[in-house]
Amino acid sequence: MISALSHLQQLNGNNMKKWILLFLAVCLNVTVLFAQQDWKGDYVRAKQIFDLQKYAIAMEYFLPLTSPDAANDYASYAQYYYALSAFKVGKYNEARQMLLQLTNRDPNWKQINEAQYLLACVYFEMKNYRFAMTSLSQVNGMESSVLTCKQSYYSQIAPIDTLVKLQRIYTTDKELAKALFNKLAAYPINSKNNMLYEYLAQEFKFEKIKKSINYVKKPEYHVAVIFPFNLSGPISEHARNSYVDEMYQGILVAIDSLKKQGLKVIVHPYDVDRDVLTVQKIIAYPELKSMDLIIGPLFPTLIPYVTSFGEKNNIPVINPISLNSSIVENTTQVLLFQPNLESIAGEVSTFAKNNFVYRKNDEKDSDTKPKNEVVIFYTKDIKDSLQAVYYRDSLLTKGFKVSKFVKITRSKISNVGKIIADSISLTQTSHIFVSSSDAALASNVISALEITRMGIPIIAKSEWLDINNQTYEQFERRKVYFIYPDFVEFYSKSYADFMAAYTKRFQTYPSKYTVIGFELMSLVGESMEEYGTGYLNYLRTSTFHKGHFMAGFNFSKAACNSYVPVYYFNKLQLTLANPINEK
């Protein structure tokens, strides 16, 4: 521009006017030209952002380019890459909607097969398997990618009944049949699915896995319960251990219910205190080797003796309340009925990654980049400290950054507000994790976020619900999520039936320990009814078991329950935030 003006100044007066008019005309044309949409340039910029893996931002750049326009040659490409970006950040519904627009509007697009393939992957992630397989069937010329997709997603389909239903529809799909065949291979040879296993092996020429153990169904099953009943001890000690009686009573009610279903279970109670000699005497009883299950013991010092006995004699041992993962190390016969601290950390951090990374913290939050910073508070309690450490370590493996990891003592509780104010960010903080049931700490965390008015989620222990000075309205407003493995659906019909049976027999109300005993014995008994002496193998290989009035159980990832229910308030009602899809 400067050189052009210098040249004009060198011209004579007459020619000056002509050149000025010409110069203005050129400028006008350039302005008009640049006022028009630069489709290619905008698309290139959006693609560059996509290539940098800034998928959330790329979505914003691609979106304006998806509108149909006579001059826009990039609309279909923009739709595809918008959908792919949405897929990368887990926004599957947005990806699905854009891909449906693309396939309907431009069915002859030269990359339509890639769009159909992506749509199939989206449907698989949404667990809409019928639509996924329909989309996959419309893909042409991408045999290798289709095969990889099938092998990846088919193996993840659960429960096994879903695979069975799909195989009945898509009878010629070899990869689907193979996925089902591999899962059936883990079931006892006399299970209801064995006929299907044999059929698939013959039909598709699959090599059968040799099953060395021939499980049988028995006319009756024997269960040993090794608890500190303290029948010979003082009344005061017996009262202190009332939870033991409550748990045992829950087991008895479950056995009554199983009897009505046609399963006979005989329970053998053994009274054991903390004395090692007593438990050694019990495991020396000859009849103990004929048990089909041992429940207990409860005291940590006694557990190794019983688990070692169970391992040696191939008798399943289930501990109903322990969280100690060392109990089940290098064992094949031992299960923890509760999620241990490592499982809680792993499952809750996965929940946080799936739900908090790309959420808006309030209406001012643009939600243009991932939120991966986490603030962790814990107290000196050993379980709280361990839980905080396990959670921090699990977060780091999932791409989070722990911006604060603070041990809160009594003298530091008043500083919680300042720590939060200095640490949290509207656009960077994913959530706050509080490994403590301390009422003062909970109140300070809630108050600090009330002041900031930022909707940053809090993950806390279920004991917070018992804090008197906090309301359900505050929990809902401040987006508090509760780790609550032993939550009971009190208003369900199944609980009402259980309550009626329990109160009729024991003339009192059940506790959470009663529910634990009932759920444990019900789960095992129903598995015995279906799979006989192979029930433990079934429990350890199947992915999810819904409880009667607890959320459910999963022993397939480890020798403990790895399903960790997370609850939040929705319209002042506790609502399960991470339900298992049981299609």
C-alpha cells in the first residue's frame, strides 16, 4: 500500500486523477472479494486444528462450514470431520446427528463409506448394536477396517444374552459368532448355553476349548458362616457386634427365598472370636471340606487361615465387608463382596473422565478445551489417605493433572476456602475429590463453592448425606456426587417384599448389614441354581449382576466387586449416575 501511494505522488496532475480512480476501483473489488465466504481457507484452518488433536475447538470451526451453499464444496467434508471430532471427545449423539445429515443429504459423496463406518462406530459406543451392525453392512471396500471394528466392539458387548440375541439375527456374521463362542467358553459345560457353544463350534469350525472341570448341580448346598457371634461372651460384647447378627439374619432370609424357588441351602454357623486357635480348630473340622461356600471371617487376623483353607480345598470363600485387596492376591477361590479401595479409585476416575472433562462449569464457560485439573482433599484417617493416593494415581493414568493434593488437619480446615479459591479454574478444573466424611471439611468445601458460584462437581463419600447442616438442595446445587456402593432402593417392590419377610421373622427392621447378607446369599444362591458347583466361575467371568435392591455387582475385573455406584441429586431424589446398560 505504501509503495503504491508513493508512485501516485510522482504522477502529473491529469494522470493523477485517473490513477486515483483506478486505485479506488481495485480496492473496492478486493474488499468485495474478501467479504465473500472463504470456504476453502476456513476449511483448511479447521482441518489444521483437527490435525493438532484439538477436537473440541475443531468442532466449532467445522460447524459453520456444514451449511449447504452453492459455493461451498466442503460441506460434506466439514460434516464428516465435525462428526469425527465429536466422536473423539465422546459426544456420540452430536456425531450421530451430523452423520445422519451427511448420509441423507449427500449419499453419493465419494467418502460415504468412511461416513457409514464412523456412524457404525458411533452406534457401537452408544450400545445401539442393531443400528451399528446395519451401518456396518452398508460399508463397501473397507474390509480390513470393518474386520477390526467388529473384533474390537463385539468383544465388549455385554451381557452375554445380548450377544445371543444378536447372533440369532445376524446368523452369518462369523466375527459375531466368534465373540459369542469365546464368551460361552468360560461357562460351565452343563450350563444352559452349552448347546449353543457346541452348535457354533460345528457351524463355524471353531476350535473348542477343553473344559477340564465337569460342574454339577446338587440337590442341596452347604454354606459355612464363620462369624464372631460371641454366643459365649458377655452381653455387652454381643450387643457391640449386633451387625454380625443382622448380616446373618439377612443370609437366612435369602435362604428362605431361595427355598421357595426350589433351591435347598443348608447353613452351618461357626462362632469365632479374634482367637487364631479357635479358627484353626474350625477349619480342622472334617465337615468343613464338604462346604460349597464359606462366608467370612470378619476379623483381619483370621482371614488368611480361612482363605488358605478354601484355596487348598477348592472351596469358594467370600468376605462380605473387607476392603483389603491383599486378601485376594494370588487366589482363585476368594472374592471380596465389596469394592476395594483400588477398584473405587479406578471406577470413579473413569466416571470422572467420561462425565467431567468436557462439561461446562457454568453458563460463562465456553467449554472449548478439556478440563483436566483436579483438587484432592483428604484427612489423616488411614482409609481416607489410601483412597486419596489410589485416586490420584488412577487420575494420572487417565491424563488428569492433580493441581492440589492436600491433607486437611483440624488446624487447616479454615484454610479450605482459600485453597479452593486459589486452585480452581472455570475452564481448567474438572472436579474436586474429597476423601473424608468429616462434617467440618464437607461444610467448608460446600461453602467455598457457594461463594464462587462455579458449578464444579464434587465427588465425596456417601457419609456426607448424614451431615446435619447440609441440605439436599445444597448438594444438588453444588453438583455433589456420592460414592455409594451400599445404597439401597428402599422404595422398590423387591425391598418391600424383603422387609415384610424380615420383620415377620425377626420382629425388627433390617440394617445395611442385613441387606449385605441378603444380597450376597441371593447372588450366590441364584448362581448355584443356574450353574451348580460352577457358580464361582460364572461370577468371575460374567460382567454384571443386578442386585435385588442394591445397584449391582461385577467380579470380572478383579477378585472383588468392581462396580462402584455413583449417585447425585436430581430434583431432590438420589439418582444413579453410572447405571449399567442391560440391553
